[in-house]
Amino acid sequence: MISRVLTAELAEHAGQRVTIAGWVHRRRQLKSVSFLVVRDRAGLAQVVVVGEPPGLPREESVVQVTGTVRTGPRAPGGVELVEPEIEVLSEPSEAPPFDLYRPVVAAGLPTILDHAPVALRHPLLRAPLEISAASVAGFRQALDGLGFTEIHTPKIVGSATESGANVFGIDYFGRPAYLAQSPQFYKQAMVGVFERVYEVGPVFRAEPHDTVRHLAQYTSLDAELGFVRDHRDVMVVLREVVAGMLESVRGRAAAAVDLLGAVLPEVPSEIPAIHFTEAQKLTDSEEPDLSPAQERWLCEWAVREHGSEFLFVTGYPMEKRPFYTHPDPARPGYSNGFDLLFRGLELVTGGQRLHRYDDYVAALDGDVAPYEGYLQAFRYGMPPHGGFALGLERWTARLTGAANIRQITAFPRDLHRLSP
Amino acid sequence: MISRVLTAELAEHAGQRVTIAGWVHRRRQLKSVSFLVVRDRAGLAQVVVVGEPPGLPREESVVQVTGTVRTGPRAPGGVELVEPEIEVLSEPSEAPPFDLYRPVVAAGLPTILDHAPVALRHPLLRAPLEISAASVAGFRQALDGLGFTEIHTPKIVGSATESGANVFGIDYFGRPAYLAQSPQFYKQAMVGVFERVYEVGPVFRAEPHDTVRHLAQYTSLDAELGFVRDHRDVMVVLREVVAGMLESVRGRAAAAVDLLGAVLPEVPSEIPAIHFTEAQKLTDSEEPDLSPAQERWLCEWAVREHGSEFLFVTGYPMEKRPFYTHPDPARPGYSNGFDLLFRGLELVTGGQRLHRYDDYVAALDGDVAPYEGYLQAFRYGMPPHGGFALGLERWTARLTGAANIRQITAFPRDLHRLSP
């Protein structure tokens, strides 16, 4: 390995001669002194070159710089490298389409996305991906601590059964097949094996609308657990998971959070929950689902009334939930399904599922043939269970305040975009 | 949550009245005493029912049993539940197609795979998936500790550029697209952003051959890192990763390892490495690649000569490696690519990659148009870098001694199989 210290570690080496390596983030050549700002995975460091402009490597050159660590109030971050020897490891073949050293990338979103491999090097565009990575680590850690087992399930499925619409078709060795819209059926089946399972993986939606919050591929954080009394046990686990994700972001992505000025929410020890009918009353509505405007209003209400940025809405009407949703035994027509709203938007959908074979047959009006593989698990004894799915990109967008989900997705896929 | 203790915790509650929950693994009704073996995610527990056969719930019923914990040498595992109250939470609608309580599932592999949701409940079939989950946790932990960042990359790509063959075609909003065969291009691009990245995700191969070691979808453990001197730095990281995976399996999946009688390998502090030309000499070959028989022979040789079940073969001929492979500057025609062999089989492929734009243009004979998105990162300065990919299912099969990779894959996809 190239022997080096990271820029963030320089202060620990004051007075010593050390080597750093990274990209030339910026060069500034003045008459008698020049500066090279070097960017590595940990941050930025200033290199001071005294004397005539020496023909410094241009921006995005990859360099290795050996110099003496000098601390002082004039250096950015209180530390810089002086008396440098600079070695160029690799040179760009052309200048980037925008300056990465400016506070923000001076380009529209389509240009940024077209040049994602270089645009993502900008600290402001990289930071959300650090928050994503930390979030996923927190998701897993919380569930590992609760006895969950990680699974990996098929993304190619034989029938478009889950929702029927918005599926991508594949040519599977000459047969029609489809990209999985979720691991729903598999995670339920695996409750029969491990009781508690989770999966972090891509899901695919042939979403024909061009919106700021839909992608054709996104990363779904899925969990499912057995031996619940009802959906409320799932909500308790979800609360732990969200708290764990935020704790991980605070611990592992603190610099990214600071850089973005993101304000992380507090998770109440018990997230406020209202029944769907109560949400209807509050928003003066009789519709069987909540509109985006109603979701926004309810989130403001939860902040105002409960001091919580999170709000559970439970008991959505059965007609608006998928067929595997468990009804509320006490309120015909309403379900044991819930949404978790956060900052104006649905963030998580979950609920208790049916667990008896006969209930599935009834829910499907006897049309079980296309669901044969799915229903198998329920033929052989399944415990009461439930789970939830959280879209990683939507979560990160909400945390960072990104207006468009594409801003925080490394290489988004949508109706129009298939590269890079 | 249903308030209960796990079967594995029963011994801690000797003499107490506790509740367990799980599946009826086996019932045995005798004249004056009956036994119910309950299976939960932690193991098995015996419940003793004294008196006339009471009509116990049949196998795979989901039950909750409250009883008194009695320890004694006659109980399996030294502990059992007596004076039980049994509540049936859910009944199977039919008997499983094979007995799950037998030492092995008495069915052929196709039958087992057709009934995966229930077959995987068998402790011997579940255990490999526990080893998989522990392996992935170890993979991430090792790389997290080395400053790697987790990424999630597109599985739908616009051109079938990486290898050209064996790709699945998709209808992407009326345009042709393909399922990604690896995250190769994206992980390289992300080295420009994070320097060190990894991804755990599905990859897709339209593998037209029906073999015991190929799947149409598998889980690829990918890592890529910048600022390497050459491929040997990648090999050092890979050694740490493999050791971390095994440590995690020992720690998190000890029961599964015991149950399967799997013998975990030791990882030498330095894995022996031989150059491809040396491997040719040893196997008396002049072919530009190693055959399966040669790989087996070399693995036996490494055990014999070096006491290692792992063997690196480095310097494969350039003609047999993908175009992004970095050549060996000292030996024209040979590469800085390597394979890691383990127990007779190639387990990991890796190497140093090209990092200069001009080198890519030359490697592609100027035919850069289909690679435009990929090559972007290299236009703007990339450090010397390399990486590797390890197939999770292949790893688990080798660790557990499974003859067919389908035995240790929850819901395999292949030429013939698209469900469940």
C-alpha cells in the first residue's frame, strides 16, 4: 500500500515529515507562493509551495505529497504541509465539466447526473452517500442485536404477482420473467425458517411517472418477524431500527451531517400513532387513502402536538392495502397495516400479514394458482408475523433535505435515465 | 411481542415456569407419556406430556407452550419442559412433503428446491444460510475496519459491455437494457469518490450451462481500493477479509458449523502465492488458463507444501483477463490479476486495474463509444487501484462441503428454475 497518512490525521503529526495522497482539489499559483489543496477520503489538506510558480499539477490530478506538517492559525483547519515534494501518480486527460473546488457544483441536475463519476467527488454530493452507508450499517446493527438473520432473495421472479403493475419484463432463457418489486414473499417465507429476517437489496419499479421521489431501482431495507401479537409489535421494532440508523449516522457520518448542515431528528421513545380514521377526522377527509398534502399536514400536526417528527398512521382501509395484509379483527374494513410518516412523507410501509393458508385463499378469492410458490410457506404452519420496508434513498433525501431523490442516488435509474 | 424464552435459553430457567414458542418439530404419542419437540430459531426443546395421548398438534403446527423447566440427564440437551399448557397459534393445512424431524430430508434435490419454503426449515438446510449471513457480516466488518464505504449500484445497465455474453435482456420502458453481471465499472468509479468501497448485492449471469457451481443470480461480495502499489496490496486486503469472514462464522454461526460438521480453514498470516507460469510448470501445462483439474491439483499441492488451504495464483496471461486488467510492467503478456483458490476451486478473482484513460483507449483498440459512461471516471484522474469479487454461494458451498451450489442457496435461479 502507498504509505501515507490521511488528511484528517495530519494534526497528530505536527512537525513531522509525512506523506499524503489524493486528488488535487484546487491549485492556486501566486507570484511568490502557491497552494495545492489535496482531497482524500478523509477531507482536505493545504500544501504550501514557496517560490516561483512551479507548474503545479492541475485539478483532479492524483498526487502523493511528502512534506512537513506545520500547525498555525493561518492554515485551513489549523494544519498544512510545507516544503513539499510532489509526485503525480495520474493525470486527468481533460478538465472536469465543472469545478469541484467551488462551494457547490455549478451545473443543473441532468449535467451532474450525466457526469456522476466525477460529480460525486464533490464533498457536498458525496456526503449524502456517506449518510446512506451509515444508515444501512445502523439498520443491520439494530436488527442483528434483535436476533434477525440477513437473507438474500431472488430478484428474478416467474410471475408479476405482487402488484401486477409496473414490473420490468426479462427474457429468461427464452421464457418471460420479471424483476422483483420487493422481497415481500421471500421474507415472509423465511420467517418460517429464521423467525426474524432482513434484507438490504435492490428492488425494481417500472414507474412510468417522472417525479422527484420515484426511481426505477432503489435500495429497500426490508425486515419481517414472527411471533408478533399484531402490527404494534412490528412498530416497536421499527422504532428501534430508526433510532439505530440515526445513532449510526451520528457516529459514522458526523462530518457529512455537519457539511450538509443536516438536522437529524430525535426519535421519541414511543412514536405517536393515530388510527387512519382519526387522521381522516384531523384532515377533514373521507377518502380511503391519505394525499401527499394530508401527509404533510399530519407531520406538522405531530410536531406541534407531540413534538415528534415521526408519526405512525395505523389501520389503513383494507381496500388500499395489498392482499396479504392482516385485517383488524376489531374493526371490519380496516387493516393492521401502518405507515410511518416523516417530514411530510411516507417513509415506511408495514403491517401484520395474514399467516393462515385459508385466509390467503379467501383474500385471493380462490385464485391461488399464480401464487402457488408464495402460498407454500403458509400451508405448513406460519406464526403471526409482520414487517416493514424502508426506501433507503427516500430516507436519505428526507434526512439531507434533498428536493429530488436523484440528488442523493449515486447512479439513478428512471424513465429517461439508464446511464452512467 | 409474544413473551417467551428461546429454547436455547431454557437451561438458565431451571425450575421456573416459562413460555416457549415455535413449530412442532416432532410429536411422539406413547401409551402413558407423549413428547413434543418444539423448534424455534435457536434450536429444539422437548416438551413432556404425561398421561393418555392428548391429541397433540401435528408437525409444523405453530405453538406456544408454557411449562416448568426440568433439567435431567434423560432430557435431550439436559433440559425439558414438563406440566405443559399448549396453545396452537396456527395449524398446517397439510403435512409437509417430507418429514422435517428426520436427520436428513428424504427427498431429491429438485423436490427439496421445489419446496424450499418448508425444506429450509430443516436444521441441516438452514445451517448453511446461517453461515452465509455470518460470512457477509464478517466481510463488512473487516472492510469497515479498513476505512471502506458501502455502496449500492445499478443492476440495470444500458449496454452489455463488460463481457458481452450471458447477459439477461430487459424491456426498459420500451428500450433494451441488461441486468448487470457485476458492479465492476461502478465500484471502480466510486474509488474516485471514496477510495475504498464495497458492495454486497445480486449479480446476474445468463449462464446457459447446467452445472453444480453456476447460478443465474448470485450474491457477489465486491471490494475495490485505490492507492495500491499493485495487485499485491489487494491480496493483503483480501487475506484480511477472508480471515474476518471466518472469524465471524466461528463467532456467529458456531452452532451451524457444529451441526454440519464443517471444518473451517485456517488462514495463514500470508497466503502462499505462485505465479501463473510456476503453476503451469507444476502442473506440466502450456495452456493459458488453469483447468478445474489443475486448480484441484494446485490446492492439494498448497496443503502439502505450505500447509495452506488457500493459494494465490498471480500473473494470469493478459489474453485470459478482462480488458480493464493492469498488465505486469515487468513481464509483457502477463497481468497483475490473481485468483484465490480454495479447496480445489477458484473462490475469488481480483487484480490491479488500469487507471489511466489512455491505457483504456489502447486496451479497447479505440472502440470507446460503448464504454463512454464507464471511462468517464478515468478521464478525470484515478489512482492506481484494484479489487476483487467473491461469490457468496460458492464460498458457503466450499465451507460446508456442499456438492451442488443449489443446496446452500435459498431460492436458486438457473437455466430451468424460476420458482419458488
